[in-house]
Amino acid sequence: MAREERETMSILFFIKKTKLLKNGEAPICLRLTLNKQIAEIRIKRSILVNRWSPAKGCALGKDRVAKELNSYLEAIRLKIHQIHRELVLDMSAPVTANAILL
């Protein structure tokens, strides 16, 4: 009897400080790790480097811009969990990090 392995999933938001945009902001990226498979995408949002918390993976501050960005990041996180749940229930294809982000 084969033992089922436990599935692990991690969602990380980070900025690319080395790829600053013309307006001086850094693009925000998403890294999804699913069972040691990694997939990365840009989420088409950007932020000033000093307004980003690398430890928390979100914008710093309580102003409107920071709150909107953090709400957007949380919505993406929830959508990824929903897509993952649907793929697991579907069982027609293996669940991979790339399958979730596509």
C-alpha cells in the first residue's frame, strides 16, 4: 500500500530591486512553490523599494495606495488557493505550480 505524500504549497510576493522601472519603482513578483516545483510571474504592479516589507511580503504604510496594494495581493493569494483546490478536486491532470499560475 503506497503512502500518500503530503502536499506543500508556498506563496511568496517579492520585488525585483535589480529591474527598476523608469519611474523608479520595483516590479512585484509572485513565486509559487508546490511540492518543490517553482513558478514565478510578475503581477503587473510596482512599488517604491523603501515602501516594501520583504519580511511580510507586502506594502508598508496605512495610506490608500498601500492598503489597495495589500488588498490586491491578498486577493491573488485567495485566488491561487481557490484554483489549487479546484485542480485537486478535478483530478484529471497532475497539479503543478505552472498549472496553477496559468
